Amino acid sequence: MSQRIFASLLLVLAGCTTLGPDYREPTPEWLAAWQPDLYGQLGAATEEEDAPLQLWWQRFEDPVLDALMEEVLSENLSLQIAGLRVLEARARLGGAEALRLPQLQELSASAAYSRSRQNDGLLPASDNSFGSYSAGLTAGWELDFWGRFQRGIEAADAAFLSSVANQQDLQVLILAQTADLYFALRTTQLRVVIARENAAIQQRSLEITQKLFDSGQQSELDLQQARTQYLATLASIPDLERTQIQLRNALATLLGRPPGPISALATAPEKLPVVAPASLAGIPTQLVLRRPDVRAAAWQAGAQSAQIGIATADLYPALSLFGSVGWTGDSLDETRDGSAFAVGPSLSWNIFDYGRIRANIRVQDARLQQALIAFDGSVLEAAREIDDAAIAVVKTAEASVIYADSRAAAERSLALANRRYREGYADFQRVLDAQRALFSQAERELLNEGAHLSAVVSLYKALGGGWRSQSLDEMIPAEVRETMVERVDWGETFATPTPEDLSNARSQGSRP
């Protein structure tokens, strides 16, 4: 008899199906035809040239920046929160996988003891006691006949992978923001240096003009113009120093530090690094589709696709197997202990909720279409960011040559103006104009160098470079893990690996 029941159960399970659409990641039609050369920066790169896409900041050859990037990956609070969201998604996936086991598991036990004392005044007092005991186990297992639980696992799995992609995307954004703030701070420090150097030059001119005026060889107009230009340059320094402190504080926040000095950034560098992005291997389609934010959008759509199957399963009956076993006993010798066992199937069907269920299916499908359109939008935005950053790199590099020539011309002009003024062939206004032009051209050249570095950083960010695959142990600091383990038993969850390639990944423990 048991063999027949077992064989029947196998036939039922063999007939199980999975309702709802099977998710296939779409590819925007326009992407295949979008094949620009990124303004000459796309080519056949060697492995050595392509490697810096993951550690792109090393191309700047700046040890201070390298150390900051490593620190921000381990100390940034936003990245820690993203890691905890990955942990949360992994826990939800574990809950979805647990539905493969019997969903109803109830263990009950009870014991009762009573004692009474009788004394009627005629007979000796007597004590009566009675104890009763019972224990039982009830289990219920809803068969995944329509793939409800399988779709739930797929949804939780896709949500987990989406959370991993979001954490990786945050790495890209945080690293790019760190580099941007670092170079903005370095640029501001050098602007302060330039302002002070020009103020020193203008102060010497003012002192000369003051002596000439005192000796009656120069008019007061020249003196006041020299003083005006000198004071205007001095007035620009406090504002630059304010900006410098604000940039430093913003960088400290990214590093998980309170506002305050950063010893490695105390002094200005001699100059900004000169760097161009490495040759980029691959085609624009690959560069766009491998970005972590695009991967996150794809998995979010996959998670929503599974919700349609879960909603559709409500249209059909749910078949469950129930069983129970129990034991009862008492302390009386006159009665026997008893046991009971029961097993059987159960069928439930919401046959009068057809309209509500159908409406829910349509809701889930509408949400899927929203997710698919959001995925298309993320691909379009990625392509725009890549193209914008690439042209910015090219044009700021072109401008740097012009600004270098312009500054050299301004330096030569100042030298000539000073000489002609000393020889009496030109008035002091020519000197002031030449000083102002040199200050302006030097600052413009520096600002363009900073803009070029920012454009290079933006290009690597647009390409999705800089993230690294991390386990949950690496995403969440040791002290945070220790605190959480003291509160809750996390088992082996923190050791869960994460896929390196999220293009077509599945997390461990789940099935496609």
C-alpha cells in the first residue's frame, strides 16, 4: 500500500509545472547599431592596457590617491549599508528556499498535575493526585504543483543579485566621487599657490610704485591701481581656502572620518598628474551592458517577472499533504497510554476570487513592463554618460595645449612689459595688464587640467570601472559582523560568495 502511495506521489510531482513567463534579458534594438569609436579612444587594447579598468586610479601614479581609494572601500558608510542590504537579500533568499520543505511544522507538548486533600472529620485525611501528559507533531507540505515556490525562489535570487549589482555600482560611484574630490582639492591647493605667488609679484610692484610715488616720479593713479590689483588677488585667497576645507571635509566623510585635517593632504602637490585613459578594448555594446547599474536594472526586471508566475499560481488549486502523530498518557494505573497517527491530502482553491487574482496578475505584468522600460532607460543613460565623458576627455586634452601656449605667451608679455617700463618706453598700466593676464591664464590652465582629470574619472565611472567582487565578509566590517552575531545566529551567511559576473549569474543554493 505504501508503495502505491509513493508511486502516486511521484506521478503528481512529475506533473508539476511552472507558471508565468521565463525571463529573458532584453537588448535594446538601437544598441547594436550604436558603434562609435568614442572619439578615437576605443581600440584593440592589450591585456596590460585593459587591466586598469578595474584599478583605473593607479594610472595617475599617485600613492596618496591609491591609499585613499583602498580606505574608502573599507570605511565608507554608504558601502557598508549597501553590504547590509546584500545580507538582507541573501536572508530573504534563504527564506524562499526554505519553502521547499514542509511549510507547517508544529510541535506541541503539555503536562498537567493536580492534587486534592479530603477531610470529612470522621475519617483520616487523604490526598489524591493526578497527572496527564501529551505530545504531538503536525506537519503540512504544500506541493509546488504550479511553481509558486520556484518562482518565489527565482524572484528572491534575482533580488539578491540585483542587490549585489547595486553594491558594485555604489563602489563605482563612491570611488569616482573620491577621485573627483581629491583632484578638486589638489586643484584648489594649487590655485592658492598661484594666487599667493601672484600676490607676491604684485606686492613687489606695489612697493616699487610706492617708492616712485614718494619720490615724485610716479602718479598716485599708478599707485592706487597697483594696490587695487594686489588687494583683489589677496581677497581671492580666503575664498579658495574655504573651498579647500569644504572639499577636505567632504572627502573625510567619504572615508568615514569626522571633519578635520587629513595628514596626507596637508601640503599642495608640485603639479597635477598628466594622464589620458588607456585604450579601451571591446565594443560599446559590451561596455554599456556590463555596467553594474545596468546589471541591477536587468535583475530587478527578472525579479518582477517571477512575480507574474507567483500571482498566476493563485488561479489554480493548492494541493497539500498533512500528517500528525500524537501521544497521551496519565499517572493512573487503570488507564493505558494512547497514540494517534493521521496522514492525508488537502485541496484548497479560491474559486470565488477569480477577478481579484486576475487583477493582481495584470498589476504584476504592468510592473514588469515598467521594469523593462527602466532597464532600457538605464542602458540609454549609460551610453550617454560614456559618450559625454569621452568627448570631455578629448576636448580638455586639446584645450590643455592651447592653455600651455597661452600661459607661455603671458609670461613673455609680462617680462617685456617690465623691461619696457623700467626703460621708460611703457607706462605702469601695461605691467598691471600683463600681470593680470598671466594670473588669469595660469589659473585657466590649472582649471582645465583639473577638468581633464575629472573627465578621465567620469569616463572610467561611465564605463563601470573600479568595482571589485566582494564576499559579505568583505562588504561588512569585522566589528559590525561581531555585533550582529552577538544578537542573532547568522550561521554561514557572512561567508556567502558573490558572483563575479552578473551578466547571467545565479547565486549559490538557487536554481534557474
